[in-house]
Amino acid sequence: EDNATMWLQRSSSVTITRRYTKDENERGYNAFSYINYSTKYGFKPIMWSDMFFRVSNNGEYYSEDPHIYQDAINSTPDNVVLVYWDYYHKNKAIYDKMINAHKQLKNEIWFAGGAWTWTGFAPSNGHSLETMKPAMQSLKDANIDNVSITMWGDNGKECSFYAVLPSLYAIKRFYDGETDLNKIANLLKTRIQIFSEIPEKINFLEEFGEFDSSLYFHKKMKTD
């Protein structure tokens, strides 16, 4: 690879991305060099975890039996945070399995989910809720409390980030243990003034029908 990205985080509100070049690679720079630098200057190194799984599972991240080569385990510094990212699954057992697989590395685990803003002009709030509800339940059971929700802007960022605010609120409530969408919708309406004024016209968190997951998978999108 000509480029690689290293994410460094000092606090929940400050994130720095460092991209190193082909020339730097040739001079001996690599991800572990920046891990050392991050420690020296008080940053916390954070890495997306799929690279550890793909190299050990024939290129797959969400494999049937995810495992990590012992060499990868032995060479990973203890101070690196691994981010398990998953925007797709509706079955809590899959999240449970992936979290347990991450524990092979003995590193701190964070999670990145998705509020779907990257499928065109309209948000996929229904898919976001169906996938993040089991994710939040699994994270809560595993005592993982560093959670981020991504809102990617693929292919032009046509969708407004504001369009997924209902999903962001609901996902937080899922983590807190509330899963009744009607209760969540009523709570949200009381926190946004205009919604409480026209409640009969707002029904964005009603029960959703079944979604075909194939609608959310193609080669141009962030998939596994």
C-alpha cells in the first residue's frame, strides 16, 4: 500500500488523522512508528480492527468462525485501541461473536456503528435502527462504553446529517436499555420544540417493516 492511515485520539473531542506516504514507507516508517510517537506525545492510538481479521480469515471480516493469527496477536502493542465497526447485522449473536473474537487480542475495544447517510439523498433510518438495536444491546452486555456512530458521505454526500438525528437519539436510548420505539419517539418529541407542536404529523420512529439487507450492499459502499 502506498498510504496508510493512523488515527490518534487524545480525548473524545479531538481526533487527528496522520497519513504517511510511499516515501515515508521506503524510509522505514510504519504504523508502529506512529504508535510510538503517539505514546510519546500523550495520544491514544486507535486502529480499525478489520485488518487483523482479514489477514487471518481469507480476507473476510465477519467470517463464520473469526480468529486471529498468533503472530498478529503477539505483534500488536497493548496500548492500541481496536475499533470493531459494523453497520450491517440485525442479529445480536453476530455482534456477541465478533466482540468475543476481538478479545483474542487483549486490547481495549471500541465500537463504531452507522447511522446510514451514504445511500443517496434520503437517510436509511429504518436500517440504522434495525442494525444498531442489537449492536447496542451486545455492547452493553460486554461493558463496552466507547461507542461512535459514523455518518459517511460517500459519492457526494447528498444526504444531510440532520436527517439521521432521530436515529442518533434512538441509538443512545437503545444503549441505555430502552427499545420501545413509541416511547423513544415520544421522548424525542418533547426535546425538539417544533415536533411537540405538530405531533400528529411526525411519526418517524414508528415500527418499520422488514428491510432487504441486499439493498445496502454493493461494491461502491462501505461493506464488509
